[in-house]
Amino acid sequence: MQWWMLRRKLHTSWLIAIASVCVLVGVVMARYVDQTLFAPYVWLFTSLAMIGTALWRRSLYLILLVIVGGLLLGLWRGSVLQSQLVVYEKLYGSAVTMTGLVSEDADTGRRGELVLRLSNLEVGGHVIAGKSWVSIMTDAEIKRGDRVVVDGKMSEGFGSFSSAIYRAKLLTVQRPEPGDIARQVRDWFADTVRRAIPDPQAALGIGYLVGQRRALPPELDEALQIAGLTHVVVASGYNLTILVRLARRLFVRVSKYLAAFAASGMIGSFVLITGASPSMSRAGLVAGLSLLAWYYGRQFHPLVLLPFAAAVTVLIDPSFAWGDLGWQLSFTAFAGVMILAPLGQAYFFGDKKPGTVRQILGETIAAQIATLPILVLAFSQFSTVAVLANALVLPLVPLAMLLTFLSGVGAMIFPSFASIIGLPANWLLQYMIAVADYLAKLPWALSEVMIEPWQAVVGYSVIVISCIYMWRVTKYSLRESNIVE
């Protein structure tokens, strides 16, 4: 290779993408190396200097600096957290009194126990890093933002949880003032919606609107899982995408600035109301960057945007990359929406721009294909009626969200006519529940399949090869893929 070829300039965005992928690899590697090796801050400054130099010069021969710098940055961040988690090794198997902040809405387990996800932990009066999964048999009302004190035997955690306490004893619950204001606003509006729409329809509509799945009745929640519709009633990128697109399209006719302002406000409000879970952190970041690119007339290639967003989230919390299923599913789903869906549309329908229904169905099917290997590997089952259920329900979800919102607003303004105002939303939500119930009760609705990790890798290899083939045939420019348009 000639020297002048090595001096060829590379686009900054591709260097950022390479660095981001290497950061992800470095964070994963940090779990399997001695944390004392890369925890010192010298590795942080070294990695930043290497990446900064490569981004400044942008020459091909400096790409090694990007790779090594990204790996070192990921190793440093992962090792720092690993060194902070060493304290747990002395606590596993012992009885502890733990204080923590309830970071997400409480779940109800299969045996009726309350499941809490705690952060900002303290054990024995000492602050410790990480998050804990706690199950409690209690009738106490515990909400997101409460501070609880529990007593129990600490076990090793799973996924992104550093520890777990099963069948803990609840000692105290403290609700700070003013507390989680966004959660209070959400719960207040949910109560208002219930004046206009009866349950379980109200619970489903609220789930669409603010991702509050934990308010669903157990029977409906199970039916939605079997029918493959859970993704529209959890705080996810799909709900956020609908709201951002609506805000942008509603105000863009007035001014581009107003559209961007309204859409960004929608992103911030939705993340605050639903809580900064791994999936919502990713969704908010991807939506925000996509909106920023649209406003300035730029284009983010999905192969740059997704690795960058993933790298940012794991630098904030490396445990996302150490087994958080929600984080993994959220990124694979977005890859399906931003890469597989537009390529499939171009391959099967040519240059014809998809309408709303075809776009929604295409993105949903692509997201399900992209997440299928992980889902089957994790749960050993998949829904065989998911495509049909999504085709019957998903195109109507934006309308259901709008009608639910109008029902809540109408109940506030005209409380005496709340039930009448809520009729359109009630009828539409009844139809959606009927579809989910009918399909979930079919004997062949759920299939059990067990696969090994290598088979999941083969599955993703087939998806990647298919994407490359469709890209070569259609010559479609993925830079045109933007979730806010």
C-alpha cells in the first residue's frame, strides 16, 4: 500500500462509530480482567488523547489509535465500576439492612410479591455502587421515587443488578417532598383518565400513552405478552417515536424551530414521566440526536448513531452491557427499525414512499425479526401470532393514544360528561383487548424453542447478510433513515 493512501482522510462520523464499537467491547472485556489494571485515571487520559488525536488528524494510518483508545476507554470505565462492586463479595450470603431509592415502578410477581429495583444504595451506613433487585411480601403502597429500608439475605445479582434480596422484610418507606414530580403528574392524569374510561381499557390506554405497563391487570398483561404486543405498553422507543413524530409534524408548518422545540420537550417530558430506565435512556438519546440532525439538515447514518448511543449509555452505566436484557432488546429493535425496515421497504416496494400503515407494519416486523434471537435465547419461546396481532392493532395505536389523552383532558374540563367523552377511546381499546385475548387463547399462539448462544449468533449473521444483500440490490442510502420523520 502506498504511503499517500495511508494519509487519506476519513470522515469523522466513521471514526466515532469505530471508537464507539471499541468502547462497547472494552466495557464487556472489563468484566473479565483484573479491575486494578485499568481503573487508574491515567488510562482515561491516555484513551481520550489517542481518540482526540485521531479525530483531529482523521488520517487512515491513525485508525489504530481510535481502536486502542476506544478499548482503553471502555476498559477504564468498566474497571472503575468493577472496583466499586468488589464490596459485594463480602456481603453475599449475609443478612443486611439496605436503604435504596425505588428507581422504577414496582412490579407484582407471580406469587403476589412486590418487586422493587433499587439504586442509590446504602448498607450499614456506607454508600455502595450498583443496583439491587428486591422482592417483598407487603401491602404497603410503594411508588417510584420512594426511599425504602429493607432487611434480608443478600444474594448474587443477575443481569445489570449487582445484588438481589428475595423475600425481604420491609422496615420503612419514606416518600420525599416534593419527590418525583413527573411520576405524580403521571399518576394524577391516569386517575383523571379513569373517570372517562373504565378499566381494563383505561389501563391499556395509559400504557400506550405513558408506558405504565405495571398498572395492567395480570390477565391482560399475559394476553399482550402471548400476542406479542407488550412492546407498545412499556416505556419504549415506539411510544416516544409516535409522540416525537406527532409533535414535529404538527408544528413544522408553523416553523422548524417550534417543531424542534415541541419535539424536544416531548422527549424530555416522556423520559421524566416514564423514568430513566435503560430502554428509555437509549430511546431518548437516539430520538434527541435524530431530531438534532433533522433540525440542522444533517443525516446520521444508523451505523454511526446506534453505536454512539450505545457507547454513551454504557459509559454512564457499564452494567447495561453486562446482561441487561432491556438494553439489548432496545438497541436491536432500533437497529431493525432504522436499518432492516427501510432496506426491506426499498427491496419489496422500490422507491415508492411507504404510507403510515405500511411504515408502521414494516418497522414492527423488522423490530421483531431483529429481537427474535435474543428473545428466544432468553425465554425459549416466541409468539407465532405476533405479526397478525401487530397488523390488527399497531396502526391504531397513535389514534388510541390521542383519544386517551383527549379523554383525560375532557374529564378535567367537563367532569359531568367524562364517560361520554371517553366513549370513542373506550370502544377502540375494547377492540384491541378483544384482539389480544382472542389471539392469546389460540392453542398455537406460543411456541417453545430452545437455542444455544451460537445459534443466536447464526441468526444475527443471517439478518446481517440479508441486509447487505438488500442494500447491494437496492442501493438504498441508509442516511435517509430518520425516526423523527
